Amino acid sequence: MKRGLISRLWSWMWRPSRLAAATLLILGGTLGVIATGGFVGFVEYSNTEEFCVGCHEMEGVYEEFKTSVHAANGSGVGAICSDCHVPKTWVEKMVAKVGATKELYHKVLGTISTPEKFEAHRLQMARSTWDKMLASDSRECRNCHSWDRMISDKQRDKARPRHMKARQRGETCIGCHKGIAHKKPDIEPAIAAAREALEVSKDKSTDKVTVLYPAQSATLYRDDARSGKMGTILVATPLAVLERADDMVRVRVEGWREPGKKNAIFADVGRRVYRAGLRKSALSAIQVEGTNAGGGWVSVSVEGWVKNQGMVKDRASIWAFAETLYELQCSQCHMAYPAEWFGIDQWPDLLKAMKPMVDLSKDDNRLLQIYLQSHAPLEGPHDGTIRQADAGS
């Protein structure tokens, strides 16, 4: 029976060779060198500007790059795509190359095949790149830039203190220097989507819920007829449900009162996170629970009526929106500082200093303050260092 081609090839491969061992070694070594050289050569070619901009999807961002200081400047020293996007060390470089193969998949799908599609995905792609650079401590930036080689006296008056504070706090280049090679993505659609997700949460039934959370500040009334206003309940404050009447809910707010601030209810002892602010006419409705803490703080509660609108049954949806709003709005000029970097009492002053530079509504600004304070320690490690550096003074 005549054997097939594969069977004959297999037998030939295992048949003792008549060639000398040295010949086989030289032949194998030569083929290995050729293969390795070809592989390394292709890897290096894939780092060239010609390769990077070979796809039409890159035409728009390449045009943006050509107008940036990294492409053309007075010194004549420029960078190319791989200088910023590909690690220099071999292992990290190969990890990046393997990760980049997913672009072939999206090339086939046409994910960003038109300018409109590219813009729709620009924020997602930008955030992915920013996250990688944050994780590597801006490794590719530091191939050219170094704290130790910076001459502070030659920096602009506004940049000098920011660089000094950034170095002290252990910040990294990409935290502040976004949009220097490509235009920044439009953040409004992402914020609108996050806001819509919060609206969906507010639309869910809360009829059987025993604790409600206002998704924005709510008015506290004396009765279900709204005949008198008692004060304001702050966003994300837990409200214990006591009674329901049509579209109104009688609730109890619990917290702590600080000496000298009779009309304010805070989240906890020493934690000046506002839960409610009451009018003078409503102070008599405050119930002292009898628990005293250090510094004269007193446990208190107050009951009243709120509209059963704009309420959610857990804080997660509120925090999710606040996190998106904060990370996108407050990372345009500097990194979105972690809440734990600054103390509870510091965040109100910081947000006040930033307010003229960010277009936020009163409700959104208040939400960010509550969100950041709720996740901040009593005292942060960078207490008292941020206002001068980041308020532009």
C-alpha cells in the first residue's frame, strides 16, 4: 500500500541523517539567526513612524501630533509615536506588542474606521492609554524627561510650584500633561451617560425600601402638605423611612452636632460631612439622643417630610456618577487627586479654589464635595499643600 505524503515526510524526518553533526548545527544556527534577525527587524520596523501611521485610522491623530510641541519645536528635538507608546526595555516592549494585536481585531471590525467612529471611541482609547501610563509612572515620558534634570529657575512661574508639589506628592507626568500630543476627548457624552444611569436608578421603585438616599439635595418639610420648610437634606444622606403619604415620605435624619453649629447635622464625630442644614425656625425639632463624644459633639436626629422623587435605594449609583464626574472633570488640568490625599476639612476649600476653573452646577459641586469628604480621612498626608500649587496663585 502506497504511503501518503505526510507519512513519508514524517519517516524522512526521523531517519538517521548522513550529514555531519557540525553541518546540522551550522545549518540550524544559521536558520535561527536569520529567523531571529527577521523577527527583531520586524519588531523594530513596527516602531517606525511609517508603520504607525500606515493605517488610515491614524491619519487624523497624526495630523494632530504634527502640530504639537513633541513633533516640532524650536530645539529641533522631536519624538515619534513609539517614543511615547512603546517601552524601550525588551520584555515590556514585547508585552506591549502582544497587547497591541487586539488592534487587528478592531481593524477587521472597523471599530474606528471613520472619523465619526474614532471620535465616538476617543475617550475610551485615551483613558486606556492614560491608565497604562499612570500604572508605569509615565515610563515613556521619563525616557526623555527627569525630575533631576529639571532646572526650576528656567521654568514658568506657574509651572515651577506645580512641579515642586507634584514631585513631593509622588505624582506622575501624565496626571497633568494630557492633550499635549493629541487633542483631548470630549468628556460631555460620558458624563451625560453616567447622569442618565443615575436617573434610571431614581426611576426604580422605592416603595418597600426602609432607607432612602437623595440623589441631589432635597427640601425637608414640616408636614406632607409642604406647609413649612425646615431646611435642606444633602445628597447621599441616609434617610430612615417612617411613613408614606402619596408622593411624600416622612423620614428621620440622624447624625452629630458640633458645638457652635446648632443648625448643622454632620455624618460623624469630627467628620464634617454635611447631612442636613436646618432653618432657625426648625431647631426646636432637633432631638438630642443623649450620646456625647469628645469635644462636645452630640448625637442628634430630626424628622420631617420629603418628596418621594429623586431618591435611590443605595449610595452605589450616586457614588458611581460622582466618581465619573470627578475623574473626567477634575483631571483636565491635573490628576484627579485620590480622596485620601486630603483631609475632610480640606476638600471644601480645595473645591472652592477650583470652582472658577471648572463648569459645574451647584448640585454637582455639592455632590463632589460630599463624595470626596465621605471617602477622605480626618487628616490627609498632603494637608495644606495644594491650594497654592493648583489654584494658580
